[in-house]
Amino acid sequence: MAGVDVGAHSTSTPGDCVHDKPLSSRESKSSISRDDDRVRRMSIVEETGEKRINMAYLSVVSSHAVNGVAEIHSGLLLTSLFKEFYELSPGKFQNKTNGITPRRWLVLCNPSLSHLITEKIGDEWPTKLHQLERLKEFVDDKGLLAR
């Protein structure tokens, strides 16, 4: 990666920082490098005002993969925040939802309620969300609701 010196005017260009699949040809990569406005917009060093490091851009160019935490977040990365980086290296951007599902959370945090749900609708609900629809059958069951 090209050097970044906040005291001087040294800039890493997007073409210098691609770790993933390069563009389809060297000519395409060169044409992006010659687009001064694009290079300025994608620069790791802020090009106007006080010289600062854009840490988000630094993380994108220095990572082998970029992931949104949910599909909606990944979409925002591709269409706005890192759009030009995505255009340069689309294979780097991924969507892998991480975290815990509400069903799994319920199983872990409230075993008594989980057992009650399993007793009424079976044991597939923690992995098959649509199974919880079956709980509607018991909405007026006062005995169940009292438990």
C-alpha cells in the first residue's frame, strides 16, 4: 500500500490498495487511477482542510472482506457509503448476518417459556420461525396464559 503521511500530501490511491480480485483489466484500473476526482473522493487522507485519516476507508482498503451486519446494512455499504470501493472491488463486499435470533435468545434466556412453547407446538420452532404462528391457537386459552 502506498504510504500515508498526514504532514505531507501523500495519498494512497484505490488502485494501490486492492487486495481482492482486481478489475477485469489493467486498463480499467488505470482509468480509475487517472480519475482525479474519484481518487480524491476515495482517498484515505482527507484531501480538503486539515489532513486526517479516513479510518473507514482505511479499513476497507486494508481488509480482504467487508461485511454489513444485516442485509439492509450491506445494501447501504454498496449503494452509498462505500459505493466507489464496491465498484472497484465488488468481490470484497459480503453480507453475513451475525448475532442471535430472537428464537435462540428465548431458548437461552427463558427455558421455562421455551419448554411451554415446545409442549404446545412441538420442538421445531427454534429453527423454523413460521412454527410460532401455531401459538395463535392458544390466544384464548386461560389455563395456558396463567402458567
